Amino acid sequence: MQTTNTVLMVRPAAFMSNPETRASNAFQKSAGNLQDVQTRAQVAFDSYVQALRNVDIEVHVIDDAAEHGTPDSLFPNNWIAMLEDGTLYTFPMEAPNRRRERREDIILQLATDFVVNKRIDLSAHELEGRYLEGTGSLILDHDNRIAYSCRSSRSSTLVGQEFERLSGYRIVWFDAHDQHRQPIYHTNVMLSVGSRFAIVCLDALPSLHERRQLIDALQSTGKTLIAVTFEQMASFTCNVLELKDKSGKPVYAMSTRAWEAFTTAQQCQISSYARLALGPLDIIEDLGGGGARCMLCEVFLEKRMAYS
């Protein structure tokens, strides 16, 4: 099952441009003289939750608390992932203040609402300076049990090997950078894999051999490629996620900025296939360096029966 109807989102309480992640995240900007950052982020977050619910996506919202000191808490997909076999993974994070996002109360709430058959915690790799930041690092093709990942300080091949062994997914690795030759920090800002489309910035792969390997892997699994430019990638056109509504029809979740950066032909491709969940996320994209996809943690777990 490639897509889900259910997502977990964490409402921010201490959002800002995280100084501990800025060195590795070239998409992230400083706040400068911008005022009311926290309020603006919460308004954008709440608006986006409503946009998702308007297209029949089930959204489970958990509040962050300011005392946690977690400016990137609204990106939960980096520390937790839940797969259809009932396994809940927690991942090693590069920034010390992001490690505090791994909250046991969130895991317990998920285990109350959904069936968790197994928990696998990879966070001990942090002690050795190795990281793999969830579905930021790993783009999962669930139907074909393939993962795609660009090497970076946040995506260790050694941790990836353990994930392969535990999950049964095969990882396709490659190097990627932006137009300024800065390494791509998370794969999900340059690649999105859905049921039909792979939205990808192929120009980001400097190795023609690895580029060919990536194209072959995507096309061999039946994906139609939507290739975007460096400029489009910078507008978060790859940081999008295919979901499905309660009747099983496809929905693409993305920011308004991302949607407007697609060409007219690309918009026609996407909108003729799926409904859209759009919202202005500029404050989150600019200061957090991540967009709509980063805010959405997919829940593939079976829902527990409710008894009255």
C-alpha cells in the first residue's frame, strides 16, 4: 500500500530557524527582522491541517510544548515512521535539540489508537555520530519495497544497511546537491515517489551513472517521471506527498508555493490524477527549510477497534 489516508502532525510551540540544523540545511533561512514567527507558523500549520481535512484526510494533531525546546517539532516524519506490517521505527537525529522530539507520550498515544506489532529504535547510532532521519532521509516505495536516499551528514549508509536488514527494503543510494553545489540534506526535498509519479530533480545528481541508475529504478517500477529544475526544487516542488482520501482516491499534499512553481503542463499532469491539499507554508519553508511533506508523518498502522 503506497499511500495512506491518515497522518500525524505536531503543532509547533517553539518554532524558529533552528541554529543547530542551519549548517547542513541549505534550504533554511534566518529570520532576520521577521516578527511574530511563532504565531505565523501556528497559523500556517492550522490552516494546513484544515486544508487536509477538507479533502478527507484523517489528521491526528499532537501539541508540542515550548519547554521541550524543539524548534523543528512540526517535522515529525524525521524521527518516526510507521509501516503497514505494524512496525514503528524511531530514528537517529543529527541535531541534539531535534533528538528531544522523540516523545514517548506520542508513541504511547499511537499505540493506543493503532496496532503496533513491533518497535524498532535506531537512535543508539547517535552515540557513534551516525544518523538516518526517517522519511526525510528515506523515500519509501512501499509497493516495491525500495527506498531511495541521498548520502549526507544526516543519512548514514551504515544505518541504512541496518534498516534494510530489519525492514526488507532495498536502498538505492546516490549523491545530490543544489545549484550552488551544496549537499542536499534530506532526500525528500529533491524526490517524491507516489503510486503513479516520481517528482524528481535529476539535475541534483552530479554523477550521470547514479542519475541513470535512479531513472532506471523509478521507471522499472512503473513510475512516470516529473522532472523539475533546481529553481523549482528550491520552491519545494519535490517536498510533496501523495495521500488518499477516505474513498481511496489520490490526494497530493503540497504548499501553495510548490504548486505555483510547477509548469502548467506539470500542474495538468498532477491535477488530472489527484485532488490537491494546498496551503501557504512560506514561513515554515523559509525558516524550517522543509515543507508540506516534512510536516506529514504517514500512519500505515491498523486502527484499533473502538468499543462503547
